[in-house]
Amino acid sequence: MEIQSYRFGHIAIDGKAYSNDVKLVGETVLSDWFRSKGHLVKLEDVKDLLDTDADVCIFGTGAYGAMRVSEAVRSAFENRGVKVIIEKTKPACRTYNTLSKEGKKVVAGFHLTC
């Protein structure tokens, strides 16, 4: 899977455009990612990402970095040996593409707006 482009409120993945937050799990795009606390990622928001054999989990925190990832989420991934990368969404998209091309098993959650 490849992210072709990102701009505020819009992401294109494998030729398909999305305008709501997304999660990437394997070769699947889960659109309309809703978080129970809005701009805070909690464990219940990422159970599907945790239940994978990923090497890396990337969080794109939005164009301006408004979304936060709870310490419980970070710890849950790290306790499973999964590296966690948290960046604003534009660089997070580049990181996702780079690591995927390197053959890493990557899961991700991208906040598309603020």
C-alpha cells in the first residue's frame, strides 16, 4: 500500500481519496477513524492495530499536530516489541511509505485535519 499524497483534510492511498481520518492495517484502509476522546488516541481506539504482528506503528497527528497519543497506547505497542513513531501527518506519510518499501510491517493511524 502506498500513500500518494496528503494535504489538510485529504489523503490519497493506492489511488483512492479519503477525507476522514484513516487507519492502515496490512493492505486495508479503515476510513472514518473515530476516537472516543477526539484528539486523544486511547487504547480502545487502536485495538485493531494492536492485534497485528506489526514491526512499527505510526501516528500522524494532523497538519498542526493537534492529536495526541496516550502513554497507555505507546506502552501497549512497545510492550509488544512494536516501535511507535508519532509525527505530524505529512512527515508521517513519508515515514510510512519509506518503512513499507523497506519491507517493515507497518500499521498506522492518520488524523487528516488539525
